[in-house]
Amino acid sequence: MLLNEEASPLTPKERVSVIYFDNSLCPVCRRYDEVWYPFIDSNLDALKDFGLYIAYCNWFTQNCTSLKAALTFIEYGVKASPTTVLVLSDGGKVLYTERYEGLLTERDLRTIVFSFPERAERAFRGEKVKRPITEGEMLDLLSRVLKKG
């Protein structure tokens, strides 16, 4: 979705949204593009009620031609790329977010995105929720456990 360039960060109007924070000078982002775009294309019907956004700069806020994208990076505290942020909002007010930094797999996206609406609504009601663990996080955890012996 193209956004107007008013001087304010993105606050999605949809109840549930996904924002991909992308930098043109980020080599890992180019690898993530190979996962992100096919995931979106192959799941358009399932994602019809989601807001889908990309905040795109050359290099974070230091080199960004879009004021709205730069302010959105700041608003969501994005300091690594790629970063995927899921947002629950109501009437333009952000109620709950989850942030995933780094390269996600197609399986990660499927698990994280499609379980988000239910998890976010529970979190908003004050229930304790745990975000899904990504494949990369699982490998890091496994590596640490194996190193301990």
C-alpha cells in the first residue's frame, strides 16, 4: 500500500497489520525479499484482512528519502534490518506489537503471522502470551544447550 507522505509515522488503520522494515543497502534484506514477497503472493487470500506495509529507507533514518518511513522506523524502535513488526490497532491507535529482527523463514512467517490475531487479542485483554520462537532462535537455543554439554 502506498502511503501519503504526511509528517507522521505509520499507524495502521486495519485491526491487524504486518510491517516489513527494509533498507535498500541491506544485503540480508535482499535475501529476506526472496521469502517475504513469495509468502505475501501465495497467501493473499488468507491475508485479505491484514494491513501489509513496507517501511523502506536506504539506510535506516540516516539515509531515508521518505519522511514517513523514517518516522515509522523511529516510532517502532527499529534498529536492525530486516525487521518484521506485527501490529494490533484500533481506530489508528496501536494496542499491541511484536517485533522480529533478522531473516525469517517462510515457516516462521506462516507461524508468526497467522497466529498473531488471536495472540494479540489475548495480550490486549491482559492475558499472558508468548510469541512464537523462530527457527533462528531455536537454532541459537539448541547451540547454547549443546555447548553447555
